[in-house]
Amino acid sequence: MPSDVFFMDLSATSRENLPDKLGRLINKAGIKKILGKKDHTAIKIHFGEKGNTAYIRPVFIRRIIETIKKTGAMPFLTDANTLYVGTRCNAVSHITTAIENGFAYSSMDNTPIIIADGLFGKSETPVTVDKKNCGQVYIGSEIVHATALVSVAHFKGHELSGFGGTIKNVGMGSASRRGKLDQHSNVSPKIKRKTCIGCGECAAHCPGEAIFLEDKKAYITKEKCIGCAECIVRCPTGSITINWNQTIPVFMEKMVEYTCGVLKNKQNKALFINFITDIAPKCDCLSYTESPIVNNIGVVASLDPVAIDQASVDLVNQQQGLSHTALKTGLAPGEDKFKGLYPDVDWSHQLAYAEEIGLGTRDYKLVKLRTLAYKKSE
Ligand code: SF4
Ligand code: SF4
């Protein structure tokens, strides 16, 4: 049976602005079904790295908070610390970055930020999943302790998973540092010395500070590599490779298994929202944002974490790609934008595997919210 995915486009009128429409979308999608009075509700978002501008606008997050509070639940904003050295790698700089990006207590309807895995990413709770790749997964404790979850993901491209949506936000984003490392552990890039020209691009952009240059050739210190794949997309000569066929499917499967772990104690207590806006080619962990590959589309909400990502991919792929962006092939409506960005990545594997292990279904019904007409006097 198909899962409902509720969709709002970005048209607004004097009868209903976009935050109001978003509130209506969330109610339609079933927020009242999943939240009870006093439910400690983790709103899992990405606050954006310092310098990034594609993360979800705070005004929309505020409306989500207000809608949750109307149910009597007690929301808090959360994310887990990053693996790489950046502005969100410990709770102090993470919260500081969040505030600088507009998520201050006062603008978020007096809602606190609680970093899920604590000061240094060590506050984790192991959750048994008994899946193909992971027996246990390691999740930021405060997300495990929360009694309900609302995932709010910014939908965009991603170097390793093709796209990043709900599954990435929940599975990767909620993992503690150990959990993130576990998911990236088999991404092990290698440098072809023959073609390396020693330009240093890879080293300059390596968030793990794992690459050094010697005699105009690049070398990776394995122990420092966090498997983010940034060097691969940076290299102008294609000298950095991984075994895409073996590595990426396992990475995606682990991400899906982590999502199962996060949702294990939240059966019928989780709602998923994807903002399909500012659809950048790479994730919001970067300290800059490249031009969007298609125009803004809208917001989707669902109780099914697989259906919502499938619907989001389809909505993006239906668009005309924008020229003069990172998207060089697959620009026509109907063509695969994520394959166009990352030809070596089969994004569909994460959804196929998620469906296979019962996380949700790729079969969905898109329920479109109508835009309320202008007031009669106008
Ligand atoms: S994958 Fe590349 S960029 Fe990422 S940490 Fe490893 S060496 Fe650095
Ligand atoms: S980016 Fe590529 S060519 Fe440049 S130093 Fe690194 S591996 Fe060599």
C-alpha cells in the first residue's frame, strides 16, 4: 500500500503565507497522531556550517516548533556533532554556530538547543539492530531518550549518497562520532601517484587534515581519514578514487541501518519533513554553498521515511536542471539530476535497501495541498 506524502509548493497569497501553509502541511501529515502531551520531542535539524547559506530558514523551523507546541509536546532542537574539524565538532561551537545562523533561543519560541551527543560527541547510546552490516548502532543519547522525533531535512545532493534527505538526516545526522566513523569506515580513498600533479586541492579541502604533500605528490594518513570523500570531488585530475561498487552500497546500507536504530523506540512517534529548496549539489556541512541545480520546489511531509525521500528525488528529477551549475548532464526534465552530479553513485540503493529491511516503502501517493485563494476584496 502506498504511503501518503503531503506536498506544498511555494506559492502564497494574502490568505495564507508560507509559514502558515507549512503549519497546515504538518497538521495534514499527522503531527497530532504522533505527539502526545509532554512528549519530549527531538527536532532533528542541521543548523548549517558557518558560511553555508542553504540550510533551512529559521522562520520555518520556528513555525514547526509552534505547531508542535500546540499539541502539548515539549520540543527541543538537536543535532549531533560532526566528525570533521569544523564549526560544529563540539557542543560549544555547534551551539554558537546555530545561534549565529539564526537559531537563538529568542527566535525559536524559547526552545532550547540540546546537542544530542554532548560536549565532545561521546554521549552515545548503543542500540541493537542486528542487521547485515551493523549489530549495534551508536546514536546521540538525547535523541534516543526523546520520546518523539520530528526530522526536518534539507534535501540536496551529496557526494557519497547521491542525495541527502530524511534517511541521511536521521541515520547519519543522529549518530555519535563513533557512529559516524562506523558508517564511513569502509570509504578509504587511494591516490594514483602517476596522475597526481601535486596541486594541493585535496589537502586544502580535507576536513580531517589527513592529506599531506611530499615531492609534489599527495599522501593520505589513513588514521586521520574520516571517509568524507571531499578529496575525490576536489581533485582536478581524477587521481583520487575509491572502489565505488563495493564501498558506496555498504555506506548507504549502514546509514539505513542507523536510521532503523534511531527509530527503533519511536514507532508511530516520528514525522519526517523535507525542504526541497536551495537544492545545492553538496551537503550543508560545507562552509559555502554552490548554486542550486534546479529551482525551489516546495516542502514534503510524511510518516514514512522512505516514501518521503523517494518522492523528493522524483520531484527534483522532474525539473529542468539549471545551467552554469555543478550539474553538467541530465538537465532535461525527467532526467536523473543526482546521477548527473555523481555518475558513480547509485542513490537508489539506499531506498531499495531501506524498503527491503522494512523501514518504509518507495510506493507513495503525493497529496498536494491547494493554495488558498486571495481574499475576495483583492
Ligand atoms: S576522504 Fe579525503 S577529504 Fe575526507 S578525510 Fe579522507 S582524505 Fe580527507
Ligand atoms: S587534488 Fe589530485 S592532483 Fe591535486 S594534489 Fe590532490 S591528488 Fe594530486
